[in-house]
Amino acid sequence: MDRFSPIRNFINSLGLAWWARVQTCEPNATYWFGPFLTKRSLRNNLSGFVEELSGECTGSVSYSSIRCRKAEPLTF
């Protein structure tokens, strides 16, 4: 179990967590990756997620870092 999960959940509930909104073409989808306590932590973990998505889709992949509160669903 992730020992920071309760902290992340609390920070997310306050709207202070860092998320990445990742958008793909072919298929056209939006994925939310997070929550993270710091923007630096998000950046350090995001590359693997983007690489994995790039291998699964035939179009482009773009992302932006956002500080917000996010709940399910995390894929559209």
C-alpha cells in the first residue's frame, strides 16, 4: 500500500494536487494522471505514462500540468 495515499487524497480534496491532462488522437481520448503532491513529482512520473500511451495510439499525444481536484472518471 502506498504510504502517501491518505495525504494525496487529502491534498486532492482541497484542490491542491497536481494532475496531468493527457490527450490523444486516434483514438480521441483524455486521460487524467495523478494525483501528485508536487509538480516535480508529476513530471518525474509522467514520461513513462506518456510513452506507454504513445505506443498504444497512432496519433499524437499532448499533455498539460494542472493543479486541481479530480475524481472519477479519469478517462474520457
